[in-house]
Amino acid sequence: MNKKVLIIEDNDDIRESTAEVLDLAGYETFTAKHGKLGVEMALNHLPDVILCDIMMPELDGYGVLYLLNKNQKTANIPFIFITAKTERADMRKGMEMGADDYLTKPFDDIELFKAIESRFKKKEQSANFNSGTGNSETVMDELRKKGKPRPIANKQIIYVEGDEPTHLYYVVKGQVKTYKRFKDGRELSSSLYRDGDFFGYESLCNGEIYTDNAATLIESDIIQIPKADFMEYLLNHQAVSKTFIGLLSGNVRDKGKQMLQLAYSSVRKRVAEALLQVATKFGDGIADNCTIRISRDDLAALVGTASETVSRMLADFKDEKLIDKTGNAINILSLERLRNIKQ
């Protein structure tokens, strides 16, 4: 179906010549010689774009734009003002009222086509962005399919602090941690990721180098999605942008909580919180019981203390019947009691 263009212009020569050029280009055109008639035709025909002069009898261009913006059926139709050079100072008023673009008379055919095509492209991008609202799973699945699956062995580095980000990462199966490493060799883990989690998006969204490191905790299957594909989906699909805004907000909240714990909580409380964090991410328990598998060093990095200190705390928790150990597994006997540990 041909795109429909409404031309509202009181100058007969400009109105008819513009319609003739657009007809030859394959558009379906409607014309109105003053603003009042233009509003009526816009409501009757619902064009895909409106070209409108500013200074006209009956109702000027500002009045046309105001009335169309108040009507739900016409409020989102792209609106381009046609203005004489002497009226260019008035264009700021038109843009503030919601006009999308303007053409300065006299304009040539190329300027006309570019202005109209630009509006159609913007509208299509907006439609694609909003279309993500009702089918978020489909859009997110499409994004994941843009990447390549890659098996990564246990304890392998995925990216390093200071690197330029080139991919978004998705955990198909496995466990991943992000962490800071200090000059004295100590580590502080910032986040844990499991099956179904994205990671590495903070630096992509900020346009900055990585501020932390990422590594696998166990053998993992990771999808690497190219930066260009991620940014395209982020900008053009509401479902994707909404998802990652939520993830970023959650990260800010979690890291703020972690900083407060490091500043004010005892080591005993921090070890309990670290066990609960791992249980939430990787546990296989039901109700109040849970079994987790994490090395002493990785647990110490979550707590922000030495591994020897963590070992002493785990021994205390075992004596208090809060946990039990079977090989490399930690059996949490009561999640509730861990949560209730005081300072």
C-alpha cells in the first residue's frame, strides 16, 4: 500500500507542484488550501505524514499542529512544517509544540524526499522499539541467537579489568563470578551468575573499559553476543532496554549493600551473608536446607577477607550445627538461622 501524504499549503503553485512530485514518486497525496480543511482531511484520511505551511488563512500551521496533537488518532502522525526563510525564527516555536522537522521554501525534490523518508524511518524504528513490549521472550531469544556458544573450562578467565568490551555474555549452563583483584593478590567478588544470566553488560552500556574481571567457577557453556548486535537490540527494542535497565538497577543495589556490609558488618555476619548469596544463586536445597559447592578461596573473595579466616568461621558454624561438610560440599542445615546471625 502506498504511503499517504497530506499537504496543507495556501499557495496553489507550491501545493500542486509538491503533490505532483510526490505522486510521481509513488505516494498517495491529499491537498488542503487552508488549515481548517487540513485538520478535517487529516482526521478523514489519517495520512502517514503531514506537510504544513505556517502562515495560512482560517487556521495557521501552529493551530493545525495543536489540534492534531490533541486528537489521539492523529497525535503520532509525523508533522513537517513548510516555512519561508523569513519565518525560520518561528521554527523553534513549532519544534517545541511537537513538529518533527521543517522544510524551508523554496526546497528541491531531493530535500522533500529526504525529509519524508527520514520521518518514515524514525517512525519505523519507534514501532520496532515499542513492539518489544508484548513479546519480550521472543526478542530476548533473538538476541541470544546472535551470539556463538563457547564451552569454557573450570577456573578460566573470560575477560580482564582494563580490556575493551567486545561482547555481551550469557550463561547457558555453569557458574561465573566477577571480581576485583588488588595489587597484593587479594580478590573481592562483586557478582555471581548462573544458568540464564547475562553478564558483562555494565561496561557495554557505559561505553567504558571493564572495571572488573570475569571467570568461571565450574565448567560452563557461555554464549558470546557481539557488541554491535547487543547495542542494536538495546536501542531498538523496548523489551531489551527494559530488561537491562532492571539488571543495572539491581547491580547498583546489590553493590551498595555489599559495600555497607564490608564497612559495618562483622566477619561472622559477612561469611553468613556470603553463604546465603551462594545458596540463592547455586543452591539445590528445598525449604530451609541447601547444599552448595564453592572453594574456600572463592568464598573468601565474596566475604572480602583471608581464606584462613573463612575456614575458622566455617568451623565455628559447623560446631553450632549451622552447616555440615561432605567432601567439597557445604550443607547448610538452616538458611533461616544463617539469616538471623547478628553482628
